[in-house]
Amino acid sequence: MPSADYRACLQDVEAALRSRLHFDKTWQDQEIHQMLSALVLAQSRPYDLTLEQKQDLVESLFNQMRRMDLIQPLLDDEAVTDVLVNGPQQIFVEREGELCSTSLTFPNAEALEDLIQRICAQVNRQVSEASPLVDARLPDGSRMGAVLPPVALNGPILAIRKFSPQNIPLDTLVHRGTLTSEAAETIRQAVLQRWNLFISGGTGSGKTTLLNTLANMVPDNERLVTIEDAAELQIRAQANLVRMEARPPNTEGKGEITLRQLIRMALRLRPDRIIVGEVRGAEAFDMLQAMNTGHEGAMSTGHSNSSLDMLARIETMALMANVGLPAAAIRRQIGSALDLIVHLARDQSGNRKVVEIRQILGHQGERVESRLLFYYDGRQLLRSAEPMPKKRSGEQWHPSAIH
């Protein structure tokens, strides 16, 4: 808890900023730091503050003006992956896979809403009582979601999922215990042999991390097209890379560019592979169409509770396209298009794990045929079956490191 002198000095500096200082918005961060340092030095003379407290005041004020206010230290913490603000008095973080509360609080709901409005202004988005929901990608790639009252009953809500610029190699995921080396080799061979695959799991289970890992394993002589609702993938090794991002409608409801439009556009760009960051709706149908028309090696992610549930979810989402096909026809498309589903979940300790790997064998009548290759028994990932050859080309499976 800051001392009484600290709080009093902070109020004096804030009052001075409001009443006397009108700095140019084109000032660089270093110039603002210098201005704040001089102001804190002048205003702190009547108070008993240490050098460390004065420096902390400067950083706190700088974060208010140019960064993320009091949650900035949380965002700077490399161990933190999510910052969750449930109103001005409750701030939680996910640190190393575990949710925990913090002692930080905003002075009032207005201060929290001011931060949300500043964030939205940075990314050219608007949020208000009339339109109280916003979902956006921040300049550093992090994802932000916010809800304002009256929809948010206990004050403004803010959630930030930090962006990791790192590409995590598959071997590193093995070392972390996300999956076994045997399962990793199965997935590696599926990517190299251009299997169409989905990564499924719940929120925060590591789907995008694994997709990014697999996308960076694509041979560098292939032309890769990525399509995302909000750009998160970091593909560094691919010279021939096309990246596209969907666009929400403007305040007048115009200008929207959907994932469906981008998938159709991708087919005209001569892709060797198409990667869709996440499928959540009718774009699942367009993804199946792409997979079934010679665009092999496609990858995407989706929310589900299991690998089997992902099959049902893809069917439901594809039917949302309203193209007039019966469910049985959609199932045949799924059986023909998909090759592999990798399902992730968190264990009781919050660690991300591959818990199922399921091969799609085709369709029998109106039913999608599949079998489980790996399953998690609560302690370890176990093999339950060997992969079958890829169904469309008839080529043989190459188990280079499978014994």
C-alpha cells in the first residue's frame, strides 16, 4: 500500500498535469519521461519520499499517459499470459498456467473505462454504452476484449491475452511435457506429408501456439496463405508468405471483410497451403471446400471438448453456411477432407497437454469414420493405434522416428 506522502505527491503531480502542462502529443517517450521526472522532483519536495518511490511515481504516471496504466507491470511480466480485469476492484492474471488474484485496483470505474477507451483509440475501434462490446488486436499483437456497463454489471471488464512473438519448436513442446516425442513425430510427418489437420481444444489450451509451431514446419519452397480473424501467427521461415486479416464493419456497419471472403480469395492466390487461424462459423464450409479441391496440407483450429466433438462442431459450423446441403453431405465432405485432429486441454495443474490425436479415415454411409491414435490417461499420452496411409493419394505413411 503506498504511503500517505506517496499518494499526496501523486495527487499534486496529477493536478499539475491537468492545470498547467499541455505537452505536444508528438513528444517521444523519452521527452515525456524527462518532463515527468522534472515535475515529480519539483512536486515531491514537501514530502518524505525515497528515490525509489519517486522513480515509481514517474513510471506510474508514464503508464497512465502512454501505456496500460496500473496493469502495465503485469503485461511486462514474462510469466503472465493473461490479464483479466473484472471491474475496478478485481484484477486477476494467469501466471505459468495458474489463475491468481492481484492486489492492484483502479481508483474507480471511470479510470478503468478511460483505459479501455484509450486502448480502443489506439486500434481505431469504438466502444460505448450503445455499443458496449469490443474485440481487437493491439499493436503488439495481443488480443483485447472489453465490455462496458450496463452490460457489465460490476463495472467495465477488460481481458488481455498477451502476444508471444516466439515460435516454439515442436521439440521444445516435447521437453515441456505438452506431448511425447512419439506423438510429436506423428504430427511432424502429417505436416510434411500434407495432411489436412485441425487443432481443437478449449480457450487457453494452446491451440494457436501449436498451430504456429506447425506452420513454421512447412517446407520453405511452398507458398503459404494465412487467414486470421486477428493476426497472431508468427511465421518466420517462409519466404513465400501471404498474410490476410479479416476486418470488422465500421461504425456505420459497412466495410466488413469476413473469413469466408478471404478463404475464397486465397484460392485465387495459388496457395500450396492455406492456414486459417480459427474457424468459428460458416467459414468451416469454405475450408472444407478448399481441402476437397486439391489444397492439401491445410491447417486450422477450433473450440471443442474432444476430437470427436470437433467433428460434430465442424459439421454444425459448415451447416451455418446455408448452402442447401443436408447434414449427410457435409459429413461426407468432412470424411473426405480431414486427415487429423489434435486435441489439447489443461491438466489439473493448468499445464497444456495434447490429450488426443485422431485420424479421420473417411466416411461410411452417413458416418465419419475415425480412430484414436493417441490418448491421455491422466498421467501420460499413450499410443492406441498406428496411422493409416493418407486416404486421398494412396501414399504410404513414413514413420521416420516411430518404433
